Amino acid sequence: MARGGQGLARVAVVVRAGAAPLWWLGVLAAGIGVLVPGLTGRRIGVLAGAALFIVAAAAVASVRRKRYTALARSADRAGKHDVLQDRAVTLRNWRRGHRWWLLLAFLAALGSAFAVPAAGGLLMAGCGVGLWLKSAWIGRREQDGEALLWVRVDWLAGGNGRPAGKAVRAYRSTGIAAGDAAPGGARRKTAAPV
């Protein structure tokens, strides 16, 4: 650990950050896409989109689990000089760093409706659901281990935002009551006992 401390962001919050934008933009793109007859027709488009939704949700939820598990297993305890980033700041930073990718994905989903109505939007929404499922899985690990997982903010910089990417070499851990997010990255419903 660096002597001066590090800024730390919750792993589950970073994972969860893209879930809501992908879900809502995907639902919007699918809704608009249903209005376009497309080359395949609406029925085939919606059925193909439903299949893509399920596959995307399962794939996104399960990808890199071994890496997350290995990093969690070797997590060091956070020091008293480490600064825990607020949930809202983590969400805002991730979404700012990925806003152009989200816009491009939304436009691609809209454009795909002319070929296969609603399929691109449902694929996007499935990716969002997959991120929610992954953050819930991380939350179960945190509850079982009674320790919240954190990643250094500087390893997420530059629009990287991947808490299990190559730049991330280790996690830190704190007690279950640390920070303003519950296990899994959701907003805490009540104040945690200190």
C-alpha cells in the first residue's frame, strides 16, 4: 500500500455503473425498433432480440469471474489513509468516461432495427441485466466474506472503468459497513452502523 493512501472505488459499483444506462437505452431502442417493419419483420426481430437478450445477460454476468475471484481472494486490507470514493462519484465518473460508447451503441441498436426490429435494443438491455447480475454475484461474495471490495481509482482512469482489467493488479477490502453503498453496489437503504 502506498504510504500516502489511495483513492478507492467500490468494485461492485463500477460493475453496476453501466447497467442502468444500457438497460434504459436498450429498452428505448427496442421500443423504437418495434415501430420499424425491418427486413425480417417485427415477429422475427423480437424473437431474435429475446434470444440475444438472454445470451447477452448470461455472457456478461459470467465473463471474467475467475479474475474477479482471484483478485478478491488476494485483496489487502485498506489502510486508514485510503480515501473511499462515494457511490455517486463512481457512477458519474464511469458514465462520463463511457458516454460516447453508450451513444454509439444506442445509435447502432437503432440502426439495426431497419434490418432486425428491436433486436439491437434487446441485446443492449441484456448487457445491462448481465451487469446487474454480476454486481449481485459480487455482492454475495462480499456478504459471505464480510468484506467489501475496492479498486484503486487511478487504475480505472482514462475511461478504462474495468475493475478486472489488465491495469488492475489487486483489490483492497474493508469492513461490510464502509462506504455509502451496500454489498453489490446498490444504494444503502439505511445508515450502516459504525
